[in-house]
Amino acid sequence: MARPKGRHARPADQVYRSSFFLMASTATIAGLGFVFWIVVARYYSPEQVGLATSLISAISLISYLSLFGLNSTLIRFPAPTAARNGQLTQSIALVTTASCLVGAVYVAGLPLYGEKLVFVRDQLPLAAAFVVICACAAVNQLTDSVFIGARIPQYNALVDGVIQGLTKLALPVALVGLGSVGIVGSAGGGFAVAVLASLFLMHRRLGFRFDFRTRGTRLREQLRFSVASYVTSLLNLMPQLVVPLIVLHQLGAAAAGYYYVAFQIASLLNAVSFSVGEALFAEGSHDPSRIGVLLRRTAAIIAGLMVPAAAVVALGSGLILKLFGGSYATEARPLLMVFAVGALAVALSSWSNFALKLTRQMRQLVVNNLVFATVSISLAFLWAPRGLVWIGWAWAAGNLASGLVALAALLGHRRRSIAAVRHSEPDAEPGPESESGNVRTAEAQA
């Protein structure tokens, strides 16, 4: 595709700019989300918060499951301009259908794995609302990838941060009479408004129109990549659903509330490395010849940001949690300190996962996330009777194991790439490089 000109032109390297806007998006989401949970903690009991957070965790998992890896495919393999609207339309339709089906299956099966949440299934309006919220959350995730792939992540800061955050913040007090349902409804209202805003901005900024033609969309050609990304998302997000349920059933609803608040604060910290990783993926997909440079640069950015940030959160954990109330500062502080230390392991895992996806080591990516899910869930189940702190150590151990396995794979791939480049040099002829050749050379340089 021709490089855009004029006011649509983009500099060749935007990793710093993209990282900044993605971190700004996450910071805005987390900042307003932080205020949201302070309001919730003041107006709702820990038991209500615990039940609601279990449902919200399920919505997050279902939304990612319903993406079928299309969020990564839209960034890594965008369709040509003539077929781009068709690619986006098919992706939105598939994700909406899948999220409704998966959400309905989750609600139907609550008696098997969520006995304390079965009230959702027993009331048809609540069940229907839960399914709609799942669909809105999934489509919102997909549209985020559209803006990242188009290299305009500032719109994610506007939509997910400001618009969605302010909508969520306006609802909890009004819905307080609904108990835990009010908390979930507040989150769902934010997702719905964010989807509408995203579609409007896609229309105005990218010229998006719904187009159901299938020719040239590249979705079928990249099915293997999408499936591998989907399996990876399933494995990566499984602990976010299973671990809160372990806490809820082994330690009680109040402990689940303390866990979720600490985890949300830690998520702000972890979002730094994830945002830089997304920028790495978008920029490396745009120009595969610079993968090596981008890998080194983003590793340095993550290290420079995460070490001091983790120290600040660990040392200030007590003050942060006091904003939620005295019980949170007492019960959740040790857990938040462990999450802060474990954020360094999360950083390694996040960066290496994006590196594996960018270099298209999809089988290793699946193995890597299988290690993460297995270690974190198994240890959480075994260590839960010891208390919340040990749940935090289980999370950190899972991420550390995942990061080390991925790092070993990347180093092995680098050695093979160097050997392949050296072997091909004597027979090389001048001429334009293919994408795969650019990737191998960049990986060898890394």
C-alpha cells in the first residue's frame, strides 16, 4: 500500500508516540477506574463488590474469548484499502455473535462453577443484560485494535479512557439500590457508550462503512494466525476468571473484593509494559525490517519505567488502599505489595509474548501461555488456604515461568536466524528483500 501523504502522513518510527498514547489510554482508564472503585467501595459492601468483580472478570474473559484472535490479525495483516471495510465488518459481526453465544453458555452453566452467582441465571432480564454487556465489551476490544493498527492510538485514550470512564463513574450511585447488579450495570454502560463512540470515530476518521463483501479481506488466509492468537488469549486470560473464583469459594466474598481492588491497582502498573508491547507489535507489523531495533528499544523503555513504578506502588500501597476504606488498607496491602514486585515478572512475560507474536512463533506462544495458566492457577489453588498474599505469589510465579520460557525461545530463534542469514549471504543477490527476509535479518540483528 502507498504511504499516506499530507495530513495523513505518519513518521516511519512511532514506537515512542504509540507507547505514550497507549500508556495514556491505560492511565486514563485506570485513573477513572480507580475513582470508580473508590465510589463503589464507599457505597457497596465488600460482599457485593466481591460478587460483582467475579462477574466483571467473567465478562473480561468472555470478551477476549470472542475475539477469535481477530484483534491481532487486524493489526498484523490489515486488508488492502478496498477490502478494509469488509474485513472490519466481518470481524465485528463474528465477534458480536460469538460473545453472545459464549455469554449465554456461561450464564447457563453457573450452577456448575459459580453457585454464588446463580441469581444471574435465575432472572431472565439479568441474564439478557449480562449477554449484551459481553457483546459490547468484545466489540470494544476489537475497535481498540482498529485504532492501534491504524497507528492512531490516541483515539483509544479518548474512547476507553475519557468517554467510557466518565460514563462508568456516573452510574454507581444511581444504581446503588441494585446491589452487585448495579456495579456490573455501571461497567456495562461504559462498554456500550464506548462501542458507539468507536464506531462514530471509525466512520469519521477512517471512513468506515459496514460492508459485508468477503473478497480480499484476508481473514481466511490468516486463519492459522487468528486461531493461534485466540488460543493464546484463552490461556492468558483463564487465570483472570479462575483465580477470583478460587478466592471467592475458598476465602469468601469479602476476600474476593479485597483481591479484585488490589489486582485493579496492580493492573495500572502492569499496563505500562503491555502498552509498550502493543506499540512494539503495531510498529513491527508496519515495518518488519525494524523488528530488531524495536525489540531492543521497547525492552529498554519497559525496564526504565517498570522498576521505579513498581517501587512506588509497593512503598505507597498502604496510602493508596486507604482511599478505598480502612478494611482494604488492612487486608489488601500485603497482596498489593506482592503484585508490585510481581509486576517485573509480568513485564518480562508481556514483552516476550508480543515478541513471539511479532516474529510469528505462534506454536511457542501457545506453549508459553499454557505454562502461565497452568502455573498460576495450580499454585493459586494449592496456596489459597494460606491467605491472599499467596495468591499474589502464585500470579507472580506464573508470569515469571512464562517469561523465562518465552525468553529462552526467543534466544534460540535468534541463534537460528543468525545462522540462516550467514548461510544465505554467499548466495545473496542484490534486490528488494521480502518480508520474511526482513524479519530474519532484523531478528538476527536483535
